[in-house]
Amino acid sequence: MSQEILEILKETDAFLEGHFLLSSGKHSDQYVQCAKVLRFPDKAAKVLAPVVEQLKTLDIDKVVGPAMGGVIVSYEIGRQLGKESIFTERKDGEMQLRRGFEIKPGEKVIITEDVVTTGKSTIETKKVLEALGAEVLGVACIADRRAPGVEIDMPIYSSIKLEITAWDAKDCPVCKAGKIQLVKPGSRGNA
Ligand SMILES: O=P(O)(O)OC[C@H]1O[C@H](OP(=O)(O)OP(=O)(O)O)[C@H](O)[C@@H]1O
Ligand SMILES: O=C(O)c1cc(=O)[nH]c(=O)[nH]1
């Protein structure tokens, strides 16, 4: 199954090689641009089906994705599970629930992401949702590219686990080689 997901990521040009500045500030020579696969509704359904399968035994009230990467993922997971799908977004640099979306106290929520690397975005979203009274059951993503030993304090469900290195900027071998310009595909300002 993982092989099939990887093939879909490659055939939709979502799997990139180069020199990337990640949302966490780390550098990498590989990047999963999930927007490329999510532009095709049938492929979005396929790459999310394995993670939805893992969620089916959970008692979920709502799925909530942080913008941008989590929004289409939230919609598609919500569609497959038959659950309400909403999103959080940054306003003045702060992640918030806006647009009249609501979390009722005690509601059981799954966070959705396209990619989890350090878990920073997921943890930030969890704090926002818990402050509104949600019980966060975990995070569901297309690709889990956490380095070994990077743990976050909730279950992580993914369609594919990828072994991709991310370096601190000072240790980046691509910077040292000096041949490929650094690009920042994501929208979050780095910490
Ligand atoms: O696990 P982390 O280290 O937090 O990295 C993963 C996060 O980074 C990306 O978002 P980004 O901040 O680039 O914003 P975007 O989704 O708006 O493009 C991605 O969509 C995740 O939200
Ligand atoms: O860590 C990130 O910012 C990140 C990595 C990746 O492969 N894809 C993505 O969208 N974000």
C-alpha cells in the first residue's frame, strides 16, 4: 500500500527533490508538496483512504485541519468518514478557529495535516482546540516524515511513513555543496 501511495505522490509531481526550507526552519533535500496530489479529487481520495481506514474505530465528532496544508485533507477525511470538517487558520500570526466554526466542550476531534515533520504545527493546533474544550484524539496525515525519535504527545495516523532527513541549517549538506538555491514552498513564517 505504501508503495502505491508513493507512486501516486511521484506521478502527480508531489514528491520533490532539491533544497528546501521547511516550516520548522530545518533544511531538506526532499519535499512532499501535497497540494500537487490534492488537486486531483480521485487521487486525494486514494492517498487518504489508508489513513481513514485507521480512524474508523475511533469515536470522532469533527475533523479539524490547520490552513493551508490541513484544509483539503480535513475535507476529504471528513467526506470519507461522514463527519463535519472545519479548519483553523493564522490571523496576525496566531492560529485561531474563525468563520463561526465551533467546538463544543468535550467534542472529540482529529487534527488533519498533509505532512508531519517536527509536529510543531500539530501541537500548536492541539493547544488551540484544547483551549476551546476539544478532546484531541490524534493527528491524521498523508505523510509522516518525522525523524526517528521525534515524538509528539498524541497518536499519529498516516497513509505513508517516509524516511527523509531534515537538517539544522548549519549542518545542511546541500548548503555546503552550494549548488542548489534554497526555496521555501510553505506559507508559515519560520520561528
Ligand atoms: O511538523 P511541522 O514541522 O510543523 O511541519 C509540517 C507543517 O508544515 C507545513 O505547513 P506550512 O507551515 O509550510 O504552511 P502551509 O500549510 O500553510 O503551507 C505542513 O502543511 C504542516 O502544517
Ligand atoms: O516540514 C515541512 O514544512 C514540510 C515538509 C514536506 O515534505 N512537505 C510540506 O508540505 N511541509
